[in-house]
Amino acid sequence: MAIGERIRLARKMAGLSGDALAQRTGDITKQAISKYETGKDIPSSGVLIRLARALGVTLDFLVRPTEAPLGELQFRKLSKVGVKAKARLQAYALDALERRLIAERIVYPQGCPQFSGVRDLPVESLEEAEAAAQTCRNKLELGTDPIADLTATLEAWCIRVIRVPVAVEGFDGVGGWASPGVPFIMAPDNGDIPGDRRRFTLAHELGHLVMRCSPDVTEEKAANRFADAFLVPKEALVRDLGGSRSKISLEELRELKPIYGASIASLARRARDCGIIGDTSYTSLCKELSKRGWRKMEPVMIPDEKPTGMRRLIEHALAEGLISRSRAAELSGLSLAGLERRQSGGGADVRCD
């Protein structure tokens, strides 16, 4: 990726038009920026420094040579996200995945870990979406046990989990493929999102990655059913609640929430889908959820699961002397000072991890 392409990538990540970037720099015109991006002119070092500052990236980002070309990422359609916002997400994914694959190649020069999971599972009904979830559980050797850390489980399966540290309206999460062997799931890095909702989003996007739905099946409904079944297997829930009930209480579901890391609303829906309760009992539970105000804010907070794959790669490479600290900072999307703050426990702003 040439310098001009990196300028364009950084501009999209910042959500800026050419005009807006020109105004932010103060002394670089829109026409000059266009020439830089299209390769018709090469910016001087001073211009690059001002562009990096205006774009909120490091100078290393703009001059980094391409070591892991990705091309066009395969995104599923995001109906609630505008064209400009989707381009911004695409840019974040490209940057994060490129840095991730470079780090993997440094640590694993003989061959990067490959996704060995299932893909293109045929789904022609919601029941088959549930079966697809069980197939994935079997492949991961999870049995019927609750998944303690879903993010870590997906990362161990070589699915790259990316957090986007900017707010994008209408964006909850998306999965895609950088190549046949490089799946990724991207989600917002918003501290206000409950942990159970994050887990559901990850499981939902996993469903999109591994299923191939027929035209007769609504893909979003199938992904929702997949997520519920993946997080809460039927056999386990029947064991906890019983095979057939006339009613269940919200208190019972509240006790199960931290065990499965699933919301009370999801557990209620799951109980209905598993045939433990009927539609009438499920409707009563939904009304009670609304009455208690639990539709907006449920009790029992589920801890956030932070992706750690990229950070562990960087620490591995540093410990083995495979990269310098400045290189580690650049691959982490940080300044050198930011990397040092993070390592000392002080925290740091990260573009994508």
C-alpha cells in the first residue's frame, strides 16, 4: 500500500472528506490531498507530519510498507449503516487486520495459525440454524458447558476479534473474511455496551460466518437462533430448568444469567425455543421484563471480554527480540509513549486491537 493509499485509508478511518481534512490541516488544500491520495504527487516529510497529526495517526502508519496485502474485504450487508460509515469500518478493518497479520508472520515465520472451523453450513430453517450452532460447539469440543470467555474461544479458533474505538451509528457488529483462512469479527469498543450483549453479538456474527442460509430463511433470524443455541445449548438449559414447565420466573433466569453470560431476555426466548415453556408463558415473561424496566437495563452485569490476541503477539515478539519497541508501538497502533503507558498499566488509546 503506497503512501497515498495510506493517507486515503487514514482519512476514511477518521470519517473525513477531502474538504474536512484540508480544513483540519489549515494549510494543505483539498486539491493537494487528492493528488497525494492518487499518487500524482508525493508529500514532503513536513506535509506528512501535518497530515498524520490532522488524521490522528502516527507518521509510521503513513509510511508503513505493505507486508500483508488484503485487497477488498468481504463484508455482509449492513442495512443500518450508511455508505460513508461503512467505508470507515472497512478502513479500520483493513488497518487492524494488516497489523495483525504482520505480527503473526513475525511470531510464526514457518506459517501463521489457520482457521480450521466449519463454513458454509447449509441452513434452510431455524431448526437447522440451531443444529449449525451445535456443529460449531462439537468442532470446538465445548460439549454443553457454558462458555466462560467467548472472545478468547473465538480467538483460539483463529477468528480475529477487532474492536473499533469510534462510534458508528447503527453498528453493532459485523463479521467477514480477509481471505478464505482469515475470518474476523468487528464490534464497537463502547464501554456502555453490556457484556451479555457483546457476547450475543459475537455469537450472532459467528453464525453469519459459518452458515449459508437458503433464500427462504431470514438470515438475521437464523443468526439470532444460532447465537442463542451456541451460548445456551438446549440440553444444558433443560437440565437447569426442566423439560416442560407451565411457568418459569425471572428470578430463575436471573440466577442463570452469569452462568451462561446471556441476557435474561435471551434466556427467556431460549426457554420458549427449547419447548420448556409455551408462547403464553413467554409473553408473560416479556411483559414482566418491560414492567420491571429490564428491557433497557437488566440486573447482574456480565464482565466485558477484551480481545487479547494482538497484544499477546506483540509481547511475544518483544520478549523474543523479534521487533523493536518502536516497531511494537507501530504495529499496536500506538505512539511509543502510548505503548509504554499500556505496558505500565496506565492504559492507552488504541485505534484497533
